[in-house]
Amino acid sequence: MKSYREMSNEELKAEIDVLMKEYRQYQNMDLKLNMSRGKPCLDQLDLSMGLMDVLSSEADMFCEDGTDCRNYGVLDGIEECKELIGDMMENRPDNIIIYGNSSLNVMYDTVSRAMTHGIMGNTPWCKLDRVKFLCPVPGYDRHFAITEYFGIEMIPVPMTPTGPDMAIVEKMVSTDEQVKGIWCVPKYSNPQGYSYSDETVRRFARLKPAAKDFRIFWDNAYGIHHLYDLDQDYLIEILAECKRVGNPDLVYKFASTSKITFPGSGISALATSPNNLEDIRSQLAIQTIGHDKVNQLRHVRFFGDIHGMVKHMHKHAEILRPKFEAVEEILDKNLSGLDIGSWTKPKGGYFISFDAMPGCAKEIVAKAKKAGVEMTKAGATWPYGRDPYDSNIRIAPSYPPLNDLKTATELFSLVVRIISARKILDNRDKAE
Ligand SMILES: Cc1ncc(COP(=O)(O)O)c(C=O)c1O
């Protein structure tokens, strides 16, 4: 197809006329489709219904070490669950605390604790004039919501296909004592689906922070969420790397089974160094007598071990892969060569990231909505919900049935074409 930027004004106007006719047809279809929700679809949830069967009133509720899962206690989580989640996170059970049903909750708690009580004896962040976090962009809106909630200043750092721009990260972390953290989704990132390269992880482990209480918030939410059997991304394990280079306390690592079993009814965990664990346990012991061991036991009985979990993820991939591929095929078919947008082709995770021409994202999302297709709010992938380029749009292919997803993507790409063609005309007008 001819690039829109090479088309004359007349050609573009004629193109818009044709596209608008098509758009009106979509409007008449009374669609109600949603590409905004990064949650598993019904078929994916059905994969985990066995969780409901592994425990019954007849079940043996005791752990191997004799712990009765029905009763109080075991702050860190039951040993067999620490082993299972340890294998999932590639960390030793000793480095892990099993939490409740949400890793976001653990991240919130971790920031909250740093605010009120400080990290390992350092001044609580609430007593400091300014606290800053680095935020790779585009990123996950709920991370940004936590830091915004606590009044932490968020500084965007550009993402690249190999991870955040490390030259900027290194400079800011090593020179500014007010920089206390960075949000990272290191594998199949939200929303781009990028995975950090070996070099990026090594550079993270070797950071020399100006602040003693600087921590990397390493949210490995999509650690085993591959779409393909062979073509998989892998990460250097950050805790081990930090320890190896003499920086053992630098990282808090988070994960959960939200997109493995049931979001909201899964298991979350934190992995970190013994020093950090001790610091955290002293607060956790005030907060709870222990998390939900029945659910931990249920997950262990359901999966058996990490091999069971990997097989289970294979079934998720069978459902998700056609959806990702359908979106990518339709975007390719409708937008390739027009020079009006680019999109990622992740090998795992839950999202595809679309970059429209600057100044177009809000209008695209609004126009798609008018024809019944809901996208994630434009701007959501930036701190404070403000994308200075008004360009990034997150696409979530998991939830809608395949046919709905195809229709929604056709409509989305149609809208991208209309808004971009108008933008080019507009820009030419202004340039004259
Ligand atoms: C990067 C990332 N972290 C965390 C979460 C939420 O995790 P949880 O359900 O464990 O709170 C999500 C959900 O979309 C996510 O994308």
C-alpha cells in the first residue's frame, strides 16, 4: 500500500471518504467489543477448574511437615508452595514469602512500608522532601497509580526492545539520592511484550545507587507466560546476579499466579535477599498471622510441581496464541506500509503495544468507542495518565472471543487510518 505521507491531499481526502463509509457500516452494527481488559477469557479460566476438585471435605489438609493448613500460622507460606513458586520464580524457597491473592497488593505494601517505616533502618520516605521513582514508559498503569497515590514523583524513562534505556537509569540512580526505586516488568512487559536483554539485567544488578534504600521493583508478572513452545524469551535471574556482583539487597521481585489460575484467587509472592526478608517479616508479623494456606495447598495439589505448571501454561498459550496472531495479521494487512503506526509482536505476556502518529491516540480511542469498541484509555501507559506524545495505545487480545477480537481489530485499524489521514492533512495545513 502507498504510504499516507506520500499521498496528495486529494488522494487522502478520497481515502477518508471511502474509510468513513466503512466506519458508518460498523456504527450500524451496534457493536459492544472490548480490547481493554488484560484478563483471561472464559476458556482460560476453565483450565483451572480442577483447583475446585483437589480439596474436598475428605481431603488431607496437612502439609508434609505436619502443618495443618486449616489453622493459623506459617507467616512465610507452606514449604511445598514455596518450592512450587520458587521454581516458577527461579528462586530458592528460602528467599521467598508467599502472600495473598494479589502481587499488586504486595507492591503497594512494599511502597507503603518504605513510606511509613523506611527500608532497613533508613529514613522513612514520608519524612523526606522528595521521593522519586523511575518509570519505564510505556508501562503498567497500576504501578504508576501506586507511586502517584503516595505522592512519589514519577520520572519517565524510555523503553527499548531490550529494556529501559540503561544509560539514563544508571545516571539518575547513581547521581540522585531522591531516586528510590524503579518499576520494571522485565519479561513480556506490559504493554509492549518486550523482555530485558542479558546486558540490561546485568547493568541493573550492577547499579550503584546514590540512595542506600534504592530498590528495583522487579515485577515478573509474565515469567512463564510464553505464547510459543520453542521461541521463548528468557531472563537472567536478577537476585542471583545481584548477589554475584555484591549487590544482594538491591531488588524486590514480585510474581503471582493471577494469570495462571484465577486472577484475584491465586497466590502471590515476593522474592528477595535475607536482609530484606528480615526487614519485611518484622512488619508482616504485625499485619497478619499468615496468608491463605488452604489456597496454597490447593495450588500445590493441583499442579504437583513446576512441570505441571508449565504444561498448564502450554494450554493457556494454545488459547492466547491465535488471538495475538489474529490481531497482528489484521494490523499487518490494514496498516503495513502506510507509515502511520507501529506495533509490537510479543512472544508472550498479555499485551500488544500500538504507537500511533503523535497527537492521534486519544482521537483513535474515542472514535473506536463511538463505533462500540472499547480500548484502554489513551495515556494510561504513562505516569499520571499523560502521554506527552499522545501516541501509545495498549491492546489486550486475551478476553474477547476470537471472532469479536477480529472485528474489533478491523475497526481499530480503520479508525487509525481515518484519524492519521486527517492528521496528515491537518499538519500540512498548519505547515502552509
Ligand atoms: C505487570 C503486571 N503486574 C501485576 C499485575 C496484577 O497482578 P496481581 O493480580 O497479582 O495483583 C498485572 C495485571 O495485569 C500486570 O500486568
